[in-house]
Amino acid sequence: MSLYERLGGEPAFTAAVDEFYRRMLLDERVAHFFADVDMQGQIAKQKAFLTFVTGGPAEYTGEDMRTAHAHLKSRGIDDEHVDVVIEHLGATLIGLGASQDDVAEVAQLAESVRADVLGR
Amino acid sequence: MSAQDAIIEVDGRRIECPPGATVLSALEQAGLDVPSGCRAGTCKKCMVQADGPAPAAAQRGLRAQLADQGFFLACQACPADPPAQATVRLRDPRGPAPVSAHVNGIDAVAPDVARIFLTVEAELPYRPGQYVDVLHPSGATRSYSLASLPEDGRLEMHVRRVPNGQVSGWLHGLDPGDELRLRGPFGLCYYVDDAPAQRLLLIGAGTGLAPLVGIARSALACGHTGPIDLVHGGLTPERLYLRDELGALAEQHPSLRVHHCVLRDATEREHQGALDEVALRVAGPLAETRAYLCGDDAIVRTLQRGLFLAGLPSGEIHADPFEPARPAGAPG
């Protein structure tokens, strides 16, 4: 059984992605990247990301992630910002009932996305 | 084609969709360019709109207004699989054809705002709060939301005269009987009666009042039982319009409360302050609340963010972006 299913599947993730996005908007280290984005669209994308990293039904292509974040390079997106996202990801999953081991596993999977997000 | 294939009709073409195939894969196979993302029903990028019945299983997780208008996720629809749907017709990507309308009346309701009533000869099935595109003879188009109910028998739009505005200036100069063309309806900012006891929070600035009036009136007409808080914002008290009419509506329906908000020169009849702050204050606790936000892009974004950070779930926040980013397959 995937972590996605263990944590309650789609209904649980609908609420969790709101929580995840709220954390980002309230964190001044990353909030400025979200100042001018379409909130509903961004939440849908982040839900797909959370679903993917917890083994739920979402396919992921590094190319999508690369294209989606390309415009943030000139705005200074860097390793520290990815760290912040992974931190909030972990806290959100703990809030859903995940264990520290689960979070470590998810963080590892999220790490694999780092190079794509940062365009390396 | 085998007996079990379903057919997808799109833009005059008939595309076969064999068992096991999704609408997305069949469209791609046929060489059509359809945006897609997760291909698992989560990211909603591949949303298309059916003209007629939509594959219901592919509407899971969509908000009620989208399902109601036949939107579905192309990656989740397997029309040839049981329960099979022989034909899925997709809506013409060019959108509805323009219809002709006549000016039925024009009232000046504020220094720069006119309430324009139109009668349409053709059928224009709309939901109050949706918008139409008005076509200027030069080819320019502008979107205006509808404050009327279909049973009124005429459309009602609120038009602010924009300084040097080509379309708004022309609209303000029209006379009863004049003809114009419009296209629509569009948009998802309207009432659905899936939660009649919920509190509705309707917040708008300027002519963003028009869709809110439509939503409030249609909720009341549908027998909505929850409280309805309507907050209208403007720069100064004289910019707020339709106050008597809203007051009369609230008197008739005790569940409706109307609040006014201005940035300056408030009297005892208005709250003073930024619309998002005033709205959050008059709204109070946001449990069991659904919000509709209307106005220009900047104010809608501010309101959206304020309500979301105050704890309202994103799925309960309804707003049409001022320049709508229409979903894939939706009328462009």
C-alpha cells in the first residue's frame, strides 16, 4: 500500500495541499515566488506533485518540472528554496499522520526533482 | 472500427476510441494537440468540455460548476469501457456563435456606471453570474457579467465607462433599440445548489457587483437557506450603486445582509478600509462558507489570498479571473 493510500488518498490530499500551499505563502523565504501566480492552478499542480511523491496516481516528467520552473531562474531560485519546500512537504505529511521514516523516504524522492527545478 | 469502439466528435471530425483507450490518448493518436500533465486525474490540465453528456467517471474531483457544464478530464475518460458511452461530442473550440441583441434600457446608476438591459432573440442559456463577450463593430471584445436571472427576460450588465475606453464609451452612448452582438455565456462564477445551508460570502469591487447580484438572486430563487453576506466595495460612497435595490432585496429576504465598504469618506452607512480587511472582519468565522469574488484582477487575487490564508479551503473560493485563462477545450 502506498503512502498516498495509507494517508487517506484523494480526500486527505485535497485538504493537505491547501495546508502545504498556505505554509509556502506564509514563509517569506519562498512566498515571493508565488506572488503573481494563479492560486487555483498552482494548487492543482502542487496536488499532482504531492500525489506523485507519495506514490499516488500521478505521472511525473522531469521535463515538465524543468519547463515550469525555468522562469524562476532569473528570480534567483536556488537550493535553499528547494530545501524550504521539502521542509514544508515533510511538515504537511506529518500533519496527515505520516511517520518520520515516511517523510525521509518522500524527501529522497523529492530530491530527485531538485535538478529539474533548478534547471541543472 | 470494431463494434465496441466509442466515437469522439470534435470540430467536425469523428475519432475512434477503442476499448481501454482514454479520450486523451485517442485525441493524441488522431494528431490533436491536447495539453496534458499527470495523466492520472490529478493535475486537471487535460480538461475538455463535452457538448452534451460527459463521461461521469471522468468528472470526479471537479468542482460542481465544471461538472455541470460538461467539463471532464480527458485522461480519465474511457468511453468504450463499461458503462460504455457510444459517442462523446466535444464542444467546438471556437466557442458559441455570436448572437444579436437589442438595447432595452440604459440607466446611469453611478457617475461612471450604466446598467444596460438587453433583449436577445436567439437562445442564450446562462446562469446568473456568468459573463458574455460584447463584440464591438471594430472587432474588439469586452467581457461583462450578468446580474439578471433568465426569467427576467432580459440581460442586465453593469458597465463602467473606462477613460478613453473604446467599448465602454460606445456602450454608454447606445440608445434603446440599438443592436449589438455578443457571444457567450462563459465562466464558472455562479450558484450551484449542492449545499443550501452553507453561508455564502459574496465580495466584489466596483462593477464586480453585477455577478454578485446575479448569484445572490439565483441563490434566493433556488431556496438557499444559509445566510448570504454581500460586501460591495468602492473608492467613496458615491461610487457604490444599487443601494436602494439591494436594501429592498435584503428586506424581502432576511437571510441576505448587505455590507458596504469604502476606502475613504465613509459615512455611518459604510465600513472604511481595504476591501479584503473589511470583508474578513464582517465575515467572521469562515466555517461552512463558500466565497464568490468579483472585480478587477488585482482585488480578486488579494481577496482570494486573504480568504485562503484565513483558512477557507481553496475549493470553496470561486472567482473568474478578469482575463480568463480558459481550460483546455473550452471556448477561446
